[in-house]
Amino acid sequence: MKKLIVAAAAAGLMSLAACGEKTAGENAAENTAAALENQAENLEAAAENATNEAAAANLENAADNTEAAAENVADNAATAADNAAAANATGK
């Protein structure tokens, strides 16, 4: 299920990437979100290979938190882009 969420988030980011030219800030946010998603996947893989349940649970929690951080970065970038577009439209 978590891998499906990561895949959906990645697909969403790729669809955003296809929309026009991006600013340096948008590129940085996209790269940061992608790096966090990769880190979350690595944590999930480590949890699957953990030797005890406590370590696995800790790694899964870290993966969940990292995925949430990636989503926050993507959401904040989208909000910033929307705000910039609105400011440009009103001439401010």
C-alpha cells in the first residue's frame, strides 16, 4: 500500500513536471521531494530486512515520516507556484 502511495506521488510529480517551464525553486522542491521518497523506500526496504520487530517498526515509522515530509515539500511547492501565478496575474 505504501509503495502504491509513493508511486502515485511520483506520478503526480511527473505530471506536474510536464506543465510548462519551472523555476529554480520548483525544480529544487521537486528534487527534494524525490530524494525524500527515495529515502522512504530505502527505509521500508531496511524494515523488511530488520532482524527484530522493534527495529522494523522504528524503520517503518521513519519511512512514514519521510513520506509525509516529501508530500509536504510537494504541497508547499505547489502552493508557492499557485501564489506566484496569482501574483503575476494581478500584477503585484
